[in-house]
Amino acid sequence: RSMGGLNTVNNDSSSATDSKDLRAKLVLLGDSGVGKSCIVLRFVRGQFDPTSKVTVGASFLSQTLALEDSTIVKFEIWDTAGQERYAALAPLYYRGAAAAIVVYDITSPESFSKAQYWVKELQKHGSPGIVMVLVGNKADLHENRSVSSQEYAEKNNMFFIETSAKTADNINQLFEEIAKRLPRPTAS
Ligand code: GDP
């Protein structure tokens, strides 16, 4: 199946010598249970396996993505590792993040309120110019959709996309859209 011209490659030793190549720290935020880990595992490992939840902990997962214009983007993807249960995340979590994905569950209004809270936190603590994306996950459960957030996303200057880690719908597109929005190094 076509992935819209997107290729992911699992090659951590790929040389990052091309001046077009980018590295980007990406953080995930959102209520517990919305599917953050499943989104990361779907993107990095290409599978949906809720039982093998990887606790990323103090570290991150790497994934490289090649864009159509041949730019290589190396993501360092940070998951909250359960810290979202506390009122605040460590400042180190946000530090240096080029992009943030705020996730809610489209069947859970409560998770959307929590998402709005994290958006405010990001507006306070995120780096200026951070790429902010709003993700409505569990799109496969659209018959039970109870949140519609396009307008909210626009107001807050966020790219919005609905995904399903379960069916893989829009998962690669999500990361591709982030990659496209990252600031490019200025030509010398
Ligand atoms: P986290 O706490 O935000 O990291 O959430 P998890 O990734 O652990 O996912 C929580 C639960 O939601 C798991 O039991 C998954 O089965 C379920 N889940 C995650 N993504 C999806 C999805 O896209 N569709 C459906 N139907 N369930 C999902």
C-alpha cells in the first residue's frame, strides 16, 4: 500500500552529513490510556501490540524518515513513561523539543480536556516556534466519536490529524507532517 511517498528506515548509523538532514526531539503528551505508546510503537516498529508496552523512561526511541525532497529527518521520540499522571512534567522533558504531539482519544471528552491542559503547558514551557500537533487517536472507533477539535486546533495554531495506532491509519502521515513543518537550516 502506498504510504504517500514516505519511507521509514531503521538505520541509526546513517551518516547525517548532508546539510539538508535534520535531527528533531519530539515529545508526546496526553492523558494516560489515549494511545501514546501505541502510536510510537506503530511508527517505529510497524506493529500494534498493546501488551508489550515499552516504557521509554528517561530515554527515547529513534526513527529516521526520508521525505520526498530527500531530506532525512532523525526523530528522537520521547514518551511520558507515565509521568502524565502528575500535574507537571520535568522541564527536561520539554527542553530542546522541536515538536510536540498532544494526543487525546476521540471517544473521550475527558482526554480532550486533558489535552487542552497540556497545550497550555506547552505554550508556557515549550521552546518558541515549537511545532505543535493535536492528534485524535483511536479513529477506528469513529462510531463512538464524541470529540471534534478542528476549530480548537486552528485557534491554537496546531496541525490536527486523527490517527489509529490499531489500524495504522495516518500514523506515518502524522510524522511526515511534523517533519515538513520543522524549521529548515538556513541556506549558506
Ligand atoms: P498511553 O498511556 O497513552 O501510552 O496509551 P497506550 O499506548 O498504552 O494505549 C492505551 C490503550 O489504548 C491500549 O490498551 C490500546 O489497546 C488502546 N489503543 C491505543 N491506540 C488505539 C487505537 O488507535 N485504537 C484503539 N481501538 N485502541 C487503541
